[in-house]
Amino acid sequence: MPAPSARPSSRSSRRAPELRFGDRWTFDPAPETADPKLKPRYDLFINGRFTAPKSGRYFETINPADERKLAEIALAGAADVDAAYAAARRAFPAWSRLPGAERGKYLFRIARLLQDRAREFAVAETLNGGKPIKESRDFDVPMTAAHFFYHAGWADKLEYVAPGARVAPLGVVGQVIPWNFPLLMLAWKLGPALAAGNTVVLKPAETTSITCLKFAEILQEAGLPPGVVNFVAGAGETGAAVVAHPSADKIAFTGSTEVGKAILRSLAGTEKKLTLELGGKAANLILDDAPLDQAVEGIVNGIFFNQGHVCCAGSRLLVQESVAEEVLARLRRRIATLRVGDPMDKNTDIGAINSRAQLKRITALVASGVREGATLHQPACVLPEKGFYFRPSVFSDVTMSHRIAREEIFGPVLSVLTFRTIDEAVEKANNTAYGLSAGVWTGKGSRILKLSAELKAGVVWANTYNKFDPASPFGGYKESGFGREGGRHGLLDYVRVG
Amino acid sequence: MPRLTVTKTPKPYVGGAFIRSESGRVFPVHDARGAFFAHVPQCSRKDLRNAVEVAAKAGPGWARRTAYNRGQILYRLGEMLEARRAEMIDTLARFGAARAAATREVDAATDRLVHYAGWADKYEQVLGNVNPVASPHFNFTVTEPMGVVGVIAPDAPALLGLISLVAPVIVSGNTVIVLASEKTPYPAVLLGEMLATSDLPGGVVNLLTGFRRELLPTFATHAHLRAISAAASADERQALRLGAAESVKRVRFTELASPADWLGAGGQSVHAIRDFVEFKTIWHPVGA
């Protein structure tokens, strides 16, 4: 919307009263109460069975919202990873030869079974990961089921994946997933791998293993043949064992660019296939003719969705100078209304930061922003005493050389920069080693098409942000990794074309 | 008295010009019978970096050409090769290919250019997609060139190997730096003369002659090279992958064991084009 002075109507003199909520209205708690049906202890899932780790070691997993212990998770060592790969290898011939339609029916079953237990899984996801229940309930779990449903239908149609070529499964796939979308990342990995006829060894993130191991219950309920999917829990050492295992025909990794590069080095000299979905520092461009009300909602969703623990988060806001002041003012008003706190509360917008380590990293980067001269805006919301929380934060007066404009923060922290011309916006947006995603806000269709062609990123959201779908390929340019997940393109990374 | 022939000074084609190495170095090339043929520039790492610079400058313009135009230019390159077919066959034969094999190689190389010329305005329709998302958005996936790509051509077949690796990379709008066959560099020099008359803008294809051992590490690590397409030995593969890790460079190896393998249909595919494009997915609201 243009500034009021641009409109010579009588309305221009009457500015709408500002609606301010923030902490002025107290909300009654609205806790989600469904039973997550947690077990006190989770074992590894190998060859269709829950299996105690050979080392006998377990580690605690907590609720980041209150730091209380939720369960013990089996720690997979090299011998357990071996056993998982052996099971996957044994399962491969029969699974890959199964008619595609039959393989697909297992995946359809899995989707349906997850839908049946959706609320239980949503609660477990929120308890272990810290994300608001409204997100795990309305996004993570339904989207996970949708991914299985989508890929199920591909299993008997693989000849359409690579036109003019034959495709074959790769074999055993090792997969390592992050903690920001534990179930959804599992679905992004398992869906295409299984549809294409591969078998899998997957490691969930150390801090969020519960829903993965709960998911093994669904695989059992679906009657999935033993060994087709194996879960090994643990931290970096377990991940390294999964990646380095000689039995893996392909590795798929989602996580930091730093670890991605280490994986690239460790796989040099092998013939393993690899896909990497790594970090990002997405530019979200607000042009002077953008619909500002919509844009502000999009900015908020772009950076505060899932506490900003999103590799494609719109963490660099590039605003055209003529509307920068207006956008920043609206943004500051909007973040004052965000409700930060108990993730299990249905009204919560921003839940808990996933771990103490991540909170430390966010805190350190925000401190660097202040030190380097940017201006920090935070609402004065009250944070719970226990647990890991961070206020929604917006930095103005940011320059391209600031760390907060270059490094992935992976938290609820937005850096606002300005530009004068569209060429300058493109230059700034592309001036990064990353290239995962970008956003464009403008009222003009031709500008959208021009900018979406010029922004070097694998996903471009025009007048929207952070939208995902199983049919929509996702993945990056440059140091954001390679390969795609979702859609026909995602399947291509799980087959041999020839 | 027999007339003394005027011999050619072989100069590789870089940035639309025929260059010597900035290092001033050359290495002697002998024909199959062991007779001295010429000195060929031994391009340096600095030559490679210079070539990357001109290729990066040429990239946006080449990528902005219409697909139809890129197709016509690749076809024109085929025309140039066909027109100098006899000379190219003589050259390959001079450096050791049997005459029949040389003929097959040149004809296959020409046909390969025509094949990829035809793909220019079609691969997008085969590789791109409109995606039926479950929300009110128009969602589509298109391809984009990666940028500057390094090509490590096989030693043999010197011409067909090079063209088979270069054509699928440039057809989508990438620009390339090619390291020509070390053993038989002259066919690439000759090809450069055809490139110069093919309407291909300068800087789109840049050919370097020189030593693999010296140049491969810089191909692997140069951050502005977004991808590598190589026919390489096991050791070279490992070194290329290790060097490419820091810039998360895309590295593809062509596994064709014998020179004869390059001749067949296995030497060309739309999936070779796919290997050197990025997929970009765009979301646009519908009705909002």
C-alpha cells in the first residue's frame, strides 16, 4: 500500500489506529493434550526389529522447551551401523524386484498409518524438537504423510522419470537428516528412495530421534519387509560411520555446508552417488510496488517459521529504499504480536530453540551483529525461565560485510538491507556462496519473471514464502548443495539412468 | 626445387582469439611416425584463470540467447566441421588413427553437434516440469545453466571425446574451458579455427592445450568453475573430487572405456545436458 500522503482522498488524513497486542492481552493457556505415547527407552531399528545397541550405550533426549528428559535413545556404534547395512543389503534384491505397484502399496499404507496417528506424532515432534504444536500439527505431520502418498504413486511409473532412458535402483542408500524437520526430512529421504526400489540406512539427528524411532512402529504396522528401512541413532560419529560405510551405493545428506564439504572429501575416490542439501542465506526482496501487508506476513513467515531453523529461511531481507522505513515500521509492529513460549500451546508462534548449542550460536551471531554496528529490534516479550528461547529479532542498518548478512544463523533473526535499483538487488541477493532459495515481492508479473530468472537459487517464492509440496522439487545452487528432493526431479537422484 | 611449405603455429582458441601461453612455454608435438609436427603452447594455471574470466564474461550473453539461436549456432559449428572434414580426417590420421576410424570419428563428431543443436529448444520441455502442488500456487521447474564449466577431454578419441563433452554443456547456455587431449592436442587447435567461424560468441568455448598433471588441480579448485565434466583416470577422479569439495562443485565423469564407445548412441543423451543445468522451482500464487 502506498504511503497515505500519496492518496489525495479524505481518508489520507485519518490513519487507522494501530492495533497493538503484544503482552497487553493475556491469553489463557491452550495446551495440546494428546498423548504422544512415548517409551522411556528407544532402541535402534534394524532388520525390522527394535535392537539394543551392541555397545549397550544410550543417550538422553530432552524437551528443549523445559530441558526435561523425555527418553533414552540407543547410541549406534560402528558395529550397529554394519548390522544395519547388512540388513539393508540382504533386503535389497527382493525389494528392488518387487513389482512397483506392490512397493507403492507399502508406501500408501505408511502414509495412511501416519495420518491415523497424526496427533500423537505431532505432539511427539513438538516435545522433542521445540517447534510450535500448530506447526507440527498443521505442517510437519500432514506434509510427511503427503510425501509418502505422493512417492507411493511413482513406484510403478519409474519409466516416466527419465525420458528416453532406462532407470534402475541404486542399491543401499545411507541417509543423514537434520533436527529442524525430523519427520518431514525422513519422508523426503525415504519416499523417493523406497519408491525407486532402494533400501535404506537412515540416521536421525542426535537431538530429535524420537519421532524417527516411533516411525519404525509405523513401518512395522505397515508390514514393510525387514531390512528395507533401518534406523541408527547417534551424533556425528554415527553419521560419519553411515556416510563412510563401504556398502552404501549412495549418500543423501541434509545439514550444514561445513559437514557437506567434509562428506564430499570423504567420498572422493569412491563411486558413491551423493546428494547434498546444505545451508542457505536466502534473500527476500521487497520491491517498491509490493503489496506491503502481504509482504510483511511473508517476511514473518519466511524468517520466524520453525524458529528460523529452516535452511531456506528468508534471513536477508532486501527492501527497496523508498519503502524501507515503512516496511521496517510494520515489521516491528508485527513482531510485537508474535507469541513466544511453550511450544505445546496452540497459540504459540515461536517455540523453543532446538538445543542449548544452537541457542549459543544464535546468541553469539546476534552479539556480533550488535558489535559490528547493526541496530537490533526485539519485542519485550517474557520468555519462560527454563528451556531454550530466543526473542524474534530484526536487525536494521545491516551491510553486506556483516556476519549476520553472510552466515547462516538458523534462528529467528532477520537482517534488513536496502537497495535502490533492481540490478543492485540482484547483485546483493546473489552475492553469497549459498543459493538455496529466494523471495520476490512485487505487484508486477513481468518483474517476478525477470527476477526469478536472475536470482541464483533453487527455489524462488514470488509473493509467497516457505511453501513446500511433495510434487515441488527442492534443492540448491552453489554451496547450498546439489540434487533435488520432491517431484520428478527428486526421484532422478535415487535411480541409475542409463 | 620443391616449394618449402608454410607451417602453421598452433595456437589454442581462448576468448575468441588465438593465444600463446602467457608463460611463453611450448611443448613439441610429433606425428604418429615420430616426425616433428609443431610446438604447442603449454598453457599455465594463469592461462586457465584468464580463460575462466573471459568465459564468465561471455556466460550471461550466451545464456540469454534464444534456444533457437543457440541451436543454429551449434548446427553452424557442425557445418564448419563438415566443410573441413577432409582436413580433420587427415589430421586425425596423421596422429595415429586409421583412416577409416578417423573418418568415422569426424563424421560422428559432426553428427553429434547436429544432435545437440536439435536439443537446444527441446531439452527444457523434456527436463522441466509444471508441478501440481496442493495449494493455490502455479509451481513450475525450469532449467538454468550452471555457469562456467571445466571440461577435461579424453586423450582419445581426441576430437569426438572433446565434442561429446562440450556440446551438451554449452547447448544450455554454459560456457566452458576445455583441456584438450594432452597426447593429441592439435585436433583441438584445428577445431578452434572452426569455432572462430561458427558464430559462437568468443569466450563460450575456450580451448587450452597443456599438461593434465599441471592443470587439473586448478580445474578442481577454481571457485568460479561451477562444474567439471571429465574423462579421467581413477587417481585423477579422486583428486578432482577432493579439490572440488570446497566450492561444492558438481563433478561428472564420463565412463566410456574404449574410443569406439564414444561413437554409439551411448555418447549422447539429453541426460548429459541435464548433468550441467540447475533446476529452479518457482512458486507463484494463484488468485491472491
